[in-house]
Amino acid sequence: MGAEPRLPAPRTPDPRQAPALRWGVIAPGNIAEGFAAAVASGTRGAVVAAGSRDLERARAFTARHGGGTAYGSYEEVVADPAVDAVYVASPHSHHLEHALLAVEAGKPVLVEKAFTRNAGEARRLLAAAEARGSFVLEAMWSRFLPHYDVVRQAVGSGLLGELVEVSADHGQGLHPDGPERLARPDLAGGALLDLGIYPLSFAAMLLGQVDSVVAAGTLTELGVDASDSVTLTDSAGALARIGTTMRAPTQCRASVVGTLARLEIERTFYQPTTVRLVDRHGHVLDRFDGGLSDGVAGLSFEAAEVARCLAAGVRESPLLPWSQTVRIMELMDEVRRQVGVRYPGE
């Protein structure tokens, strides 16, 4: 009788072992606050500059995060010779414009997810990066966490058998009383690009070539998606069931089911958390506890990935290559088409 199956150990390096980078931040809002704190607490790098259309806002941000240089424009951030890499944290509607500033200045750039409004904009940005030989990465921070590596290895090694189903949900109570940008079509608002990107990217990481997308959703009075339900089918017949809403909090769990065993990823699945390996009879065979004591430290892993890639001289991360970022944008374009969401100017 053979030994019981066990989960693989994560191969994720300690972010503090990555080379130091000096970061410039474009648009210092809420997500940028977390990123700057994670860089300071979890890496050897530092935020040395921040730019906002409101200079006082930039000054307040830099004062909270180490006292770097504050600028009243984004152009000044990308032109600063002290900046090694740029982090774009503006609304989705402006990612292309602001990331292009960095690319055209010859600066590596980490662009918040969703990467752009649509796949066409993603292709335009990556074509510019290719022409300049610039590094670009989508800031889907979960991709770089240790428990995601455990999941990738478990599926890729055949530990679960043949992949049957991936399921994940992400809902938060952010509408109608949450951030205004989520309700605005001109800022590419809605649940999908802000929340649904997490389960969609998780599924895309594990599925093969997606052959079918079936989506349904509900819209707000301004025409952005409040809730979405999506089913993906890949060429091997595996399914992904994805749910997202900005109307209410959901369980925010995920599972990966194979013919031999399944993985259960605890709440909140896209943050450092626990992964359980469960056999066909419901017995827990093994578990990986990926929790971190520091609540913002998870964002340090994406910052460290940029540093490692730059040290290696590559233009894209093997953990989230450009082709997959574009494919995820294509999937979201199709979901929006079926649900009936179109942003101004598309």
C-alpha cells in the first residue's frame, strides 16, 4: 500500500530576498496605500516617489510611506531618475494611458488589475512594451502567493487526477454605498473588472484553452454590472463556475476538483490562506497553511516578482505571461458582451 498523497511545498521565494527596487507610484489611492505598506514591510525596496493630479494628496501619501518625492503630475514620476519601476494604481479606464507613460519613458511598469478596460487596450500596451523592450506585469498579486503555487503544482502534477471543475466566487458589499468609481461606466466600473477578475484569473491559471463562455448578469441603473455568473469550458471538458457581485459579501472560497481528489481553498481564496487536499470520500489527506501574520504583506510578492524578473533580464513573468493577461481580458470582454456592459469610447 502506497503512501498517502501529500500537497507539494511552495516554491515561492521570500520577497525579502528579491533585489531592492525604488518604486514610483501613479495615482495614490486605496490600493496604492496597501502596496506601499507591503513594499516597506515585506521587501527590500521602497516607494521613492508618488504622483497625483492633486499635489497635496501626493505629499500626504509620501509622508505616510517614507517621505519620498511628491509630484503634481504622472509625467514627473516616470521621468524621475531615482525611480526604478512604476506602479500604476489609477482606475481601469486610465491604465492604458498611465502605463504607456512609463513604457515610453523606458521604465518597467506594474499595472493594477484589471490590466486595461479591454483586450484591445491590453494588446496596444504590450505592443508598445515589446517595441521598447520594456517589462510589464499585471498586478494580479494572488498569482505570486505561496498557496497559489501549491495549487498550480497539485494540478500540474496530476495529484488530483484529471481536472473536472474549478469554482470560485468573489462578492463584496460595495454598491450602492461603496466607492463611486464602481458605479461609473466612464471609469470602467462594475463587479467584473474589480472583483470578478480574481476568480476568473484563478480559473484561467488552471484551465486549458477555453472554448466556451456562458455568462449572465444584472446591471445597475447606470449600466455597469452589479453581479455576474460565468461558466467556462476548456478543450478537455473541464468546467469553471465563477460568481461575482458588488451587492453583497459572498463566501469568497474556491475549489479545484479532479477525478482522484479535490482542493478546498478557504476564505478568502485569493489572499494567503489554507488549502486542503481531500480524497474522493471526503477525508482530508493534507493541508497547507499559507496565512500571513501581516495583512498587507501579500502584496509584497508581486513587487518581489518584478524585482526578480528585472534582475533576470526578462520582459514578462513566467507566472503571469502577457499572453495570459490578454486572454483574461478577452474572456472579460466576452462576459461583458453577453451581459450587456459597454464602456464609453469602446
